[in-house]
Amino acid sequence: MTPRSPHTTPPKSRTTAVFVDAVEEGRARLLLGDDAFTVPAALLPDDAGEGTWLKLTATVTSPQADPDALRRKLGRGDPGGPIKL
């Protein structure tokens, strides 16, 4: 863990409760009030399942890798043009 200087502000976070509405085919449908959204079920804690409540926390963080380098890497094998199915 990196020590903080007295002048460093802690990262901004937001925590909210979400309800696990369904888990199907590797996807979990979460409810936040009237809004529903899906996430990979692998993100859920091991003991979470349909009908459980989760505490969801989001924190702004620095990029874990150089986003421009990642875009270049992903674009290297892309010939451009229409997608062929």
C-alpha cells in the first residue's frame, strides 16, 4: 500500500446497495431502484446469488495500463473495413 502524504486527498468513492435479480448463462442482472443492468456473474462474491443484496462500491482510479498502447495493440490485427462473419 502506498503511504499518503498529509496533503493527499483520498480517492472519491460511491457505495450503494443493489439486488441480484437473476443469474443466467454467466450473467447477473442487478437492480438499482427501477434500473436493471447486467454484469459478468464472475464479478459476484462466491456466496451471492439470486435474491441477495450486494454493496457495490465504485472508486475512481488511475489507469492500470497505458490506454493508447492497448488501443495500438488491439488495432494491429485489424485490417479495417467491414466485419466478416
